[in-house]
Amino acid sequence: MFFLASKTIGILLIPSNFIIIVGFVGLILFYTRYESIGRKLVCVCVASFLICGSPAGNLLLVALETRFPAWNKANGEPDGIVVLGGAIDPDLSAARGVTVFGNAADRILAAASLAHEYPRARIVYTGGNPNLFQNDEAKEADYASSVFQSLGISRDRLLLERRSRNTQENAEFSKALANPKSGERWLLLTSAYHMPRSVGIFRKVGFAVEPYPVDWKTGTRSDVLSMHSRFLDGVLLADIAVREWIGLIAYRVVGRTDELFPSPLANEKH
């Protein structure tokens, strides 16, 4: 039920989708006795679109992306690395017969770099197919395996989790697969904006991880108020940010995290 709600209600609340729906309803009302309401809805639609195309997305994202600092390698070698899926589009990959990357390829590239730096660390890649109507043959982890091997990572080091559809299942299934022992140090590698929710979920399922954020969408704080060269780039960032904030709220409400906005532990602040 939660997965279904996230793929329907959650998607409808994404700014660009919501704006289009409101604008469409407004246009329909133009031709009814509720014309005045229709005009107001269209005005709201245009105003919202302008706001989303402004640096609003930057402002919403920067708090997410700066919540956890860069990982401190001075604390020693990790025993394992959990890489959250999202770097590969499984359905397009299946349709084209080649690996098709999405917008988070940094996750795989950073994981491969870490794997070479720490040759004894195990690599867990967790990613099935997140789409509501999915191709059972299209699993992200299957394509990730060949990519890692092409980057020089031995198949023997890879633990592939191919059933998960969302971050909750990423945490549950990767914990079962990794079977982390007491005292082991595991890195959690995902996009910086997704790290607060991911850390909260992993903590809730009892999988102690150290955040390793990658795939930033914002620059320094001085760049936050800068306009984008393309208006739609701003809208895209607003979509990403609002979706993530909605996810934080939803996961806290249903009890899948213990904090609304998970924060670093003492040993992660240095």
C-alpha cells in the first residue's frame, strides 16, 4: 500500500505535475459557470511555475545536501559499501539491450573508485525496478553488475540485491544480504539530497552505516540564489527537492524513520 501511494499520490504532488493538473482544471473551468475560479487557478499555475523556475529549488535542496558532511577516510578502511540504486534505468536498458544511465551515475562511479581504493571492502548494490508497472525481467542490479566489472571490479566482490523497489526495501534487503557484523564499518553511498532520508531508514532497520554523499545538485552556498541558464532546470530541481521533503515527512508519519530530518551522529561531524 505504501509503495502504491508513493507512486501515485506522491507523484501527483511533485510541483511540475501538480502545476499541470491545476492549470488543466483551470482551463476546463473557463468554459463553465465557474470561469472566475478557472482564471484564478490558471494564475496560480503560472505563478507557481515561475516560483519553481527560480532559485527556490536550490534553497530547498541545499539543506538536504549539506545535512551530512563528506566521509572522513581518516577513521580507517570500511568493511563494505552499500550503493543505492537509481543510477540506471532498468526498463530502458532492457528495451535497448544496453545499460542506460539516469541522472545519478555518480553513485556507481564513486563506488567503483572506493572499491579500487579499498580492495577488501565488499560492495552491495541494491536496486530492482522502482516503476509501478515494471518489467520483471528488468532489474537495475543486473545491469550494475556488468558496469562494475567493466570498471575493473571483480564479480566475486559484488553482492547484488535485485528485489527492492524503494529506499525502505533497499535498507531491509541489503541488510539481509550484507549481514553486517558488530564492529564492521559500512558506507552508505547515495545522492547527497537523498542521504537524510536514507540514513534515517537504515538506522530504523538496524543497519549502522556511515554516509558517503555524492551526486550533488547545488554548488556552494553563494551559488544558491543564482538563476539557471534554462528555466526548466530550476523546475527540475524543485521537483527533486519537493519529492524528497515529501518523502521525509511520509516516512516519519508512517514510522519508518525516527527523525523527521535525520542528523549526523557525533562521529560523522568531523
